[in-house]
Amino acid sequence: MGLVAVPVMAQGVYRIVGPDGRVTYSDQPPPAHVNARPVGSATANTVASANAQLPFALRQVASRYPVTLYTSTDCAPCNSGRNLLNSRGIPYSEKTITTAQDSEALKRLSGETSLPFLTIGSQQIKGYSDAEWTQFLDAAGYPQQSVLPSQYRRPAPSPLVAVEAAQRAAPVTNRPQTPAEPVVPVAPPVLNPSGIRF
């Protein structure tokens, strides 16, 4: 039975943006004329490759209960939260909130725009509290002291809403400009749909 499931797990998932801007997901490749790309951004691939370097027990916890930290610049509590995660050796991805689209996506994700915002699996923690974050990380099974290998490199922070390069480069034409289509923020991928529940 396990051998039959392997090809299914190896299949890709495609994110398809229709002409009306509607986003759908499918495991079937779309026709060539449709705007689609495989799900799994460069950041997700970087996190996956970074997690491959982890000790087995830590890799298991990180795959079951991935940690994502949402921050902004000049945010003292964000720095405190980042320092706690780094001192404990928690592998995490960091999403930065710098644009209006990032703020809107954060509000849809958490219900508010206060930072820092931490997710451990599907558990959401708003604001920074050393005791609360420690309690949730302990309950998820993360080690209390760093066991990261010396060659481990954290993934670079990335914006919450990825702006496509094609959307950034406006075409130069002599025609009157039409209003740009709104950017549809994409929620961070859920690596573990079951998440952590307390």
C-alpha cells in the first residue's frame, strides 16, 4: 500500500490564476495558455532544504508543527521573539510585513495587524510573551536548547505577499493606462494541515 501512495505524494499542485483573477489549485497541469505555476515558492524550497540538515527528532517536530514568525522593521517585540527562537535553535520561516498588501493579508490570517504574530502548526499566538511562546514551543516538542548543526543557515526573511516580477515591471506603451488589477495576497502554505491543538 505504501508503494502505491508514493507517486501520489510526488505529484505537483498547480496554482492557476484565471482571466478574472480567480485563483484555483489543481493536481492536473493546466493548458499552456493559462497562467499557472507549481505551488511551492523559493522560500518554501529554501525552508525544506534547510530542514533537511536538521537532526531527525527536530526535523520531525518541524515538519509536524512548522514555526512561522511575522515581523516588521523597528519592532522591538519582534526582535525579542526572533532572539528567543534563535537562542532555542528553533527552525522557522520569517515573513515581513512592509506593504499595505502584507497588512491586509496578515489581517485576514490573524484577524488583526498587531505584531509579532507567531504560528506553530495551526496554533496562532498574537503578541510576544516569553512564557507563552516557551509554553507552546515546549508543548509542540521543540527542544529547550539548540541542537542545530553548526552548518545550519536560517532562510532569509521574505515578504508575506510575493509580488510577481511581471507585475512590478510596467510595460511602456503610448496607450492610456488602465487601472491595475488588484494583487491577490496568497496565504502562507500550510505544511501540516492537522496543525497543533491544545
